[in-house]
Amino acid sequence: MWWARPLDDRPDGVPGEVLEVRRGSGIVVAAGSGALLLERVAFGGDVEGRADELALRVGLAAGERLGEAAEAEEVGGQA
């Protein structure tokens, strides 16, 4: 994560859960006591870019948790 800002929203999601991909703004993610709008990020060693564009490119959608795909790959790679 390169740039994010807190939101006043009180989401029902669990920390790390993607709540919304906002075109032109970023990705809204649940946090411990509220939500963050991720504006600029880098996924998996990719170059930094707009969070909404990267989410659309990798297929990240509401309801997913950040880090789940990487964790699954690590577990699969160890088996």
C-alpha cells in the first residue's frame, strides 16, 4: 500500500475485506475500527498504480480479503 486515507464509514466487514472498488477513487477496505480508501497500491511485486485500476486488472472484488490469494499460493506451494 502506497497511499490510503481513513473513511468515516463503519463497515460490517472484517479487517482486510474489500467492501467496494470505486472507479476513479480506489478500493474501500474494512479496518479494525472503520474503513480505509486505498488509493495507490502495488500487488505482488507489481509496480505502484491506482488501486481501482489494479483491482480491476487482477479481478479483485467486494467480499474478498486482501492477502487470501497469496496465502493460498504459499500453502499450495508447500504441499
